[in-house]
Amino acid sequence: MAPSRIVRFFSIPPSVRSSAAFRTRWACLLAGAALLAACGEPPRPATPTPETAQERVIGPLPAAAGSARVSAATTPRAYRQDGASHLYGLNADRIYQGKLPPLIQAVGVLQVHLDAGGRVTRLEWMRAPRHVPRVMAEIERTVRAASPFPAPARMGGVVYTDTWLWDKSGRFQLDTLTEGQR
């Protein structure tokens, strides 16, 4: 369609614009757009309060011998939150506090296979940080040491994926619970 035809197609004569029916339709259209916009995710606070930051970063602490918790998640995406909270609870001293620096040492995407009891059955790299093999090994060791995870009772087993953001200090954040980057 030629540009002049597009302009003519969208141009509305003044006599139509001033009609009550046009204004009513336009108001309904705007109200519908506002309603759709309101259905979105609420904005997150720019800086979390100390209470919410600790709850979000560390999460509930699991039992010493592994997690006695049961996950209520019904999808692998929902289970990510439980898995990340479990890992943060067991590795609280290794979590990078605050926003990560602009350049981090490694980014790895790991798929974790869990059985119905929350035990790790397999790890599969979707994006391995091959340039730092010791980081790959440490991430795998950390995940295996955290077994058993919260039992995915409603799914009977789960395969979930999370992204590991690894700083050169040896501390990390998971994408699910990250505080972002500077």
C-alpha cells in the first residue's frame, strides 16, 4: 500500500470526529486499552526493603539433611522459585549481595532433572560456561550437594532450568532471584 493511501485510510474527517458515536467508540477503545494495561504485572519496587530483600534472596531455610519441604508448583517455571530458594538457603554465604557488576565471569544455563522425591537425577547444560571449566564443575557440585530439593509433589518429578550468574569473586546469583546488574 502506498504511503498516501495509508494516510488517507487513517485520516478521519472532522465531521465524523465530532460525532457522539465516534467519541463513544474512542472512549471505549481507550478504556479497553487501560484495562489491558492494568492486567499486567505490578511494578517491582526499585530497592527492596531489608525484610523483603532477605526473604527474596535467602528464602526459607531448608532442613540440614536436605529439604523436608514439598513444592506446590504445578509447572517447571513455577518450580524454579522453589529450587532457587532452596539453593540460596544452602549457600547463603556464597550469594552475591546487591546488584552484580556490569561484567561477570560466567553465565551458565543449567537444566536440573529431579525425581518425585526432589533428588537430582541428571544435569544438562543448555549454555555451558566452557571458558571457565572450574565454574562449571562448581555449579554442578553445588546443585548435587543441594539434593534433595523440595519434592515436586504435584508433578511427580520436574525438569527445570535456571541461569547462573557467576562473579569473579566466586559468588553467584540465580536469574530467578537476581537483584540485577549495575
